[in-house]
Amino acid sequence: GELAQLQPELETKADETDKLLELVNADKTEADVVKKIVSKEEAEVAVQTQLIEAMAAEAQRDLDSALPMLEAAVKALNSLNKNDISEIKSFPKPPDLVQVVMETVCLLLGAPDVKWATAKAILGDPNFLKRLVQFDKENIPEPTLRKLRKYIENPNFVPSAVEKQSVAAKSLCQWVLAINNFSIVFQDVEPKRLALASAQAMLAESKAKLLEKQEQLAHITDKLRVLTDTYNSNLAQKKQLQDSITDTRKKLERAARINTGLAEEQVRWASTLAQEEAESVNLVGNAFLGAAGVSYMGAFTRAYRQEMLTSWKLLMHAARVPFSEDFTLANYLSDPVAVRDWNIWGLPTDALSIENGILVTNGRRWPLMIDPQGQANKWIKKMEFHNRLVVLKQTDEGYLKQLDSCLKSGTPVLLENVGETLDPALEPVLLRQVFKIGQRSLIHFLDQDSEYDQNFRLYLTTKLPNPHLLPEICIRTTVINFTVTVRGLEDQLLGEVVSKERPEVEEKRTELVSRIADDKRTLKLIEDKMLKLINSAEGNILNDEALINTLNDAKASAIAIQGRVKETEETEQKLTVLREAYRSVAVRGSIIYFAVADLVLFDSMYQYSLDFFVGMYKRCIDTTDKSDDLETRLSALVGSITRAVFASVSRGLFERHKLLFALIICVRVMQTSGRIADAEWGIFLRSAAYMLNVSEPLPNPDPTWLTPATWRVVCALEAHIPAFEGFCRHLDKNRERWLEYTLSEDPHRQPIPGPWDRKLSVFQRVLLLQAFREDRLKFCLLDFVSDELGSEFVEPPPFDLGTAFDDTTSSTPLVFILSTGADPTA
């Protein structure tokens, strides 16, 4: 529409401009003729001016040659005073040369005669010297000059001779000689001056004619300028119309390019904007939950964190504060690109670890990480590696001075292996007691004000699994529980087994993960750049060609990277499928590690590091017999790892704890596979808790052999485990058969009366035996573990020093603990 309106205007302006151009060309021709005449006359006047200036210069040079002498004479006159004049007047009869000098003075001043009396009268004139200085030297009569030359021709009429008779007369003599010399020169110059005056008159006439021509030229030029200005104005308007048409076409092209290039982004940005607007309603509630999570969640386990978040949400509902129902720290405070980087640097991918990463990077207090397995330590070291992380311990000599140096340089510090107390000297750093003097940031540390770089970061880690920290420490730091999780350990062990079994797959996956992280980071930078350019654009964005090109280039790069990311993620998914084939080995490893970790509940001596376990895990993978069949290989690895860890750990256990260890492994394996429910394991451990608030479906059928405690356990089994439904009534109707089963010597090996022998699982049979014959529970468990895991788990092999030595390394020794009275040589 705009193009259609501009086209007729452009044609009209083109016609007007062409007509003006004809007028301009005609006037320009006339102006050129006059300009040639003016140029010729200007050249002639310039030549005349040059000649006249030469004549004037020559005359002035001649005059200038006499001026120094005249100026010297005037200077001599100025040096005379009344006393000098009185000296000359005092002569009753002056010396001859003084007489001659005064006669010349009288002659030049036009006295009636040159007698001494007349001279004395002239000398008595108060303006005598003034008359001499202001003497009209250019208009001396010729007779006077002829008479003067007769005096001057006297060989004694020289200042040096006159000086001998009178110093004052000497100055008058100099003046007379200077006047005579000037008159001689002036007589030579005067004809030249007359000729100069004549030439100047001619020059003035020429300039008048030139001025007339110049005025004529100026008139024509002014007329031409008006026409030219009009022409240029029309030309400019024409060009403006052409530019408008061109600009409109370009805008249409740019608009098409933007619509084509950013169409997808427009849809996504519109969706994001709508989502953000919807989320803005929940902003206050989400901010509150986020702040509460960062402040209070860190020290707790994943399950307890979930309970805390749920309770906070209930309170928010009660207070009618809006918030996002799906709120979690991970989806509210995390950046997917940053999380991917954390995973590359060694942070596990489970939800708890991601939350911990958020707490470390978002807290306003320095993080104190409970890190018994050292995973946080490794992550921090890799994350801050490029920032030249400094690792310190409180036991290091001079560690506070090193910390002071890092405060000044902004270098991050990892203070590892801290205990339950912290050095009081760290208090200013923990509390971030930074103050400003001018533009400088300072902190009072080590009894002095030290420079503080805002880039400084402090991380603290402790290996204590359950440290009893003072409230002061909890207030000054953000305590974060980095204890390894089941999922996190599974992923770590999966990586270890795949790197051993399929190293090319693990290497390729690691490379792809890093590449995806880099590409997604680049995508985010490109998107931020595009949004920044659009936001900072002034006026109509379609006018900025550079901006449009930059946006299109950025979009082209983004599309290329998105394609590469998609392709890479598809490849990663294929590799993930290959890796997941080994998941069963990682799951078994994770199960066994946490079974080992639970041993500390039996005795505080039973503590095994994750590094020790991972080392044994990898050795098992290396030493297990190879097989081309994957299922056979996986089965062999699972069995080998289970047996090797059990054998190695059992060597350090008391006899009374070995069966418990085997039972824990067995139950954990069955729980993972879904063969033991949480309620079943709970009743086995804490049957009394499950008997509370359980109603008896019928009275105790036979208190003579069914104790009240046994009957309540049986009722709890029926109430909490679906497989036992109807069990109490069956027992009531079949008392004799159940009595026979209960009183047998080995009830755990006898068939269970009624349909229960086929209805109950292996572990449910254990629960039944626990209820009726707890005295036979140990033997039942021996059979249970033996059937599920193998006889070697209930009959550990005797101690073999060679096998034990194979588990040692240069930094992992064997330690023998001898009980009182033991004979090591026996």
C-alpha cells in the first residue's frame, strides 16, 4: 500500500527536477562567460597590484636606508636636557664649530638670520628640542638645502670634531647630518612616489571596473544558486522518495526474514511468556519455598526433605499463599546447562545431588558439606579447577595465612576434613564481615584489615557421617548432606562397569555428554544474545540491517546446533541403551555397598570407605571369567561381586554379625526385585510397632499354646500383608494341624498346613516361623540365606592370608586385631 502511494509522487518530482536542470544549465553557461571575463580582469589587476607593490617597496627601501641615521640623531636629541642647552647658551662667544652647528640649525628652522644672538634665542625656546624632533624633513625648501650643503661640505663638520668643543653640539650636529642625508634620499624617492600614485589611480579605476563585473557575476551566481538549491531540493526529495521505496522494500524483506527465521522462536517465546505470566501469580509462594529450602533443607536426607516441603505446602495452602503445586528446588532454582556441567564435573545425577548442587551455589552462607564418601570433595575440585582452587586442612601449618592470601586474590578455597568444631579465627570469613572504605572491600582477619576480593569462595567438607555440630556452626554455614544415595551410587558404579566392559561406549558417552553440554551452553548464549539485541533495539527493528543479519546468523547457528544436539542426544540414547544392559551389575553393587554401610549400626568399628568398595568392585570386574554371552557375563559379575565383597568384609566381622550381614544383603536384593515388601521387612524388625491399633478378627482360639503376643503378631500379619488374608480363621478351624506344625523340631523345613504352603513367599514363611517359633529363627534364616544366595554366605571359608593379601594395595594395609587370650600362632 505504501509503495503504491509513493510511486506517483516520485514521477512528479522527476519531471520537476528535469525542467529545473535545463534552467540551471542555461544560467550556468551565462555565468561561465562572465566568469571568464572576471577571471581575465582579476589577473590583470593582480599584475598591476604586483607592480605597484614592487614600486612601493623600492621607495620604502630607499627611505628606510636613511631612517637609522635619523633615528640615531633623534635618540641623541632625546638624551639632551636643559643643562646641555644652557651649556651652549652660556658661551658669550661660541667656539667655531659650535657656531657653525647653530648656524645650520637656524637655517633649517627658518630663522631670519644665523647670528649667535638669534641662535641663543632659538635655544631659549622651551619647545626647541620638540621642534627638532617633529621637524618636517620631507618639505625642506631647495634654497635651504643648497645653503645647508655648503656647511656640510666643511671637513670639520663631523660629530667627533664638534664633540671636542661641546657634547650637546655634537647631538645637534648628528641631527643636521641626518636631516641632510634624508633630504638627499627623499629627492631620489619623490619621482618614484609620484609614479606610484599615478599607478595606484590606474589600479583603482581597474578595480572599479572589476567590481562592476564581479557584481554582475555575483547576481548571476545568486540566481544560479537559487535555481541549484531548488534543483538540489527536488533532487533530494526525489532521492528521499526513492530511498523510502527502497527502505520499504527492504523492511518487507527483513520482516519476511524475521518471520521466517524467528517463527519457531516466536511460538516458544509466546509460550514461555504465557507460562511466566501464569507463574508470576505464584512468585511469592515459590520464592518463600525456595528460600526456606536453601536455608533449612541441606542437612537432611532426601525423604525428610520431601516431608519438609510437603508440610510447608500444607501451611501455604492454609495461609492461602499461591505457589506452584509441582514446586521443587530443582525446577525452580536450577539451570539445566549448569546442572549438566555439574554432572560432567562429577556430581551424581540423582535428585538429592542436584538439590545439593543448588544449595552449594545459591546459599548466602558458605557450604559445610557432610561428605563421608568424598563425592562433594571431588566435585568441588573439578568444578573450581580452572579457578586455581586451593585445598587446605585445619591441620596444615600456616593455613590461615594461605587463606588470607586467597581472600585478597579471590581464589576459591576448599577446607576439607573439618571436624565438629571450627577454628575461631575463621569467624570473620564465615560471617562474611566485609566492609567498605571508599571503593575498597576489606575484612578484619588475623587482627588486621585485609583486602577482600568479591570472587572469593569458601567450601568446607567433613568426612564425619553424622557430625554433632554446634548451633553456632549451623548458623554460620549452610550444612549440606552429601551422603551418597542409592541412585547416585548406581550411576557411578554403572559408569565403572561399562568403562571396564565396553570402554569405547563409556568414552563415547562421556564425549557426547560434554559436547551436549557445550552445545546447550552455546544455544543459551545465542538465545540470550538474540533477546538482548531485540530488547536493546531502538526505534523500528526493521530499520536495523545489522541487527536483522545478526539475528538471522544467530538463528542459523542455533538451528545448526539444535540439529547437532538432537543428533547427539539420539546417539546418547542409543549408548544409554547399551549402558543400561549393565544396570543389574550396578544395582547389585549399590545394594551391597549400603548393606556394608549399615554394619556400623552393629559396631562402630565396621566402617568401610566408598573408595575401598569401588576398588574391590573394579577388581571383581577384572578377575571374573569372561563370556561372549552378555546374560552369562552379567550373571557372573553379579555373583562374583556379591561373593567377593561378602568374603572380604566378613573377614573383619565378629562371628555373631556374619549371618546378619548375609541376611541384610539377601533382604536388600529381594527388596530391590520386589520379592519382599516394606511392610514385611518392617514386621520382621519391629513387629511390636505393627501390632499397635490392630483389631483381632476373633478371640485367641487356644491360649494354651498361642500366647497373647504370638496371637497379636498373627493378627498383625493378616492386617498388613494381603497374602495372610483369612489366616486367623483358618488357624481357628485347624488348631490341631497348626499345633503339630508349631511343635515340630524343624518347623522351617515342614510344609505349612492348608493352602499357605503355596500362597506364602519364602520370606513370608520366615515371618510365620518368627511368630510361632522364634527359637528356630536362626536356623530358618540360615536356610533362607543359603537358598537365596548360596551356602558360602552361611558357611564362610576359613581365613586365608593369601586371599586377604590380594585385597590390599600400597595404601590399604591389613590390620589384625587380637582378642584377649587369642593365640596368633595357633
